[in-house]
Amino acid sequence: MSTTEVTPFPAGSIVVGVDGSPSASEAVAWAAVQAAHDHRPLVLVHAYHLDNMYWLGSAGIDDGALIEEMRTEGTRLLAAAKAAVLELAPETEVHEVLYRCDARAALLEAAKSASMVVLGSRGRGRVASLLLGSVGVAVVNEATCPVVVRRPEGDMPRRGVLVATDLTEVSRPALEYAYGLASTRHLPLTVLVLRGDLPWWGRDETQPQDWAERERLARWMTELGAKFPDVRVSEQDVHEPEARALVTRGAEKEIVVVGSHHQHAVTTALGRALAVSVVEHAPTTVVVVPGTPAT
């Protein structure tokens, strides 16, 4: 991976991918608003490369000239994105970064010191826009900071943030992140309490609720309520798989928050698959929070 054109940017920045598509423009606008709420710098990232395109020479194409054209176009896209950001949030500190590598590697590299990475949803049309491309899947699976996949809200009115908890310690990071997001975005928060031992399939509905777990959740919500006293919170017990619950109930929300790590090592891969599933099927913006969110 070549990163010779990358310039340093402040740790803890919000990073957003820029490629000139309508989807990316939606992501840039969302990230600009979030950067203003959080008082964080915003980093606009564009990547370009010609790796593995060995046929260019035999086709008589000057790869040096093509690289320069791609670099120039990337610079133009970043400048346009910066102008859009400053129109929305004029006080925001904005950095423009060009990576000469594939987009997946660029975003994962930037994510190492970011507080959040924001991506656009992929494709055109109602069905295509619900599918996450290979770059998005890689970033959701591998980034060590929260990843936002921004999806346009459409005509349906939406309000609030939605998060689920299985009452285990590993669900705490997503819960806390949802509280913080609801606070900065001035939105109500709905907490789904999953009646299940496994994060994917759910618990037998006849199994009694573990009151120690409920007490733990009550303690968490008391602590988080003190930390974010402006957040209006409601709880809902659900008896269905986590992915289905988040997708169906998330259709009415502005943001769905999902954790990517779960209780046991064997379910970590399932947790990541769950996150991708929610991102691909929820018709709204989704935030994927790793086990330990970036600060």
C-alpha cells in the first residue's frame, strides 16, 4: 500500500469516505453535522490506485498520465466535499486526505486513529442501496472504531435512536454509544432488551428472565442517565432475533446502533455477521460499535 500523499490529521477525528457519488455526499453531510455536534475535526478521505491493472501498458495506456488524472480528480472531489461541509458547518476543522491505495486499505488505515468512520450506502435504487459493497463490509468487520453507514431517510418520517442489549457486559459499549449519540443528536432513545442467550437466535420465550441481568441493566441505565441526563429513554422487551428486531423496529428510527462483538469468542464472528446483516437490511442509518469504542 502506498500512502505517500497522506498528510497527518488529528487523532480522534471523524473520517468520511469521499468518491463523488450521491451516497458519499449523504455521508459527508451526516459526518459534517456530527463533527459540529462533537466539536471534532472532520477528515475527508479519497483513495485511488492502479494496482493489478497490468493490461494498461499492452492497451497503450500511459499509466503515469492516468494516475495523475486520478490524483487531480481526487483533489477536485475533496475540494467540493470540503465546500459542502463548510456550508453546513462553517466552524468545522476540515482535513483533506488522498491515499494512493484501494479504498478499503485507506479507510482502515484512517480508522486506526479516528473516533468514527462514516460511509455511504452502496448502489442505486431501493434494493441496490441496501447492499453493502466489499469496501463497506471490510470496514464494518475490521475497523477498531465505530462505523456509520449512512442511508438516506426517504419520505418516511423517522425519529430516535434504537439499540439492543442482551444484558451481558459486551453489549455495554453499544448501549453507551447509543446514549451519547442520542444526546448529541437531541433524539429519544429506545433500548430493546433481548430475551435470549444467543445474540442471533434468541432465548426460548419460556425461560425465566435472569433478575441479576435485569439489575445490571438497571444499574447501567442509571449510570448512563446521570451521564446523559438530556436523553429520553424507553425500554422494550423483545422475543425475536436481534437482527430482525433491529431491522423491523429500526425502520421508524433515524439511527440504529448495533454491537459487533458478543459474549463468547465463538460468537464474535457471528456478531460481526449480525452487524453486516443489520447494515444491509435496515432501511436507515446504522452505527456499528466494536467491543471497545474509540475515544
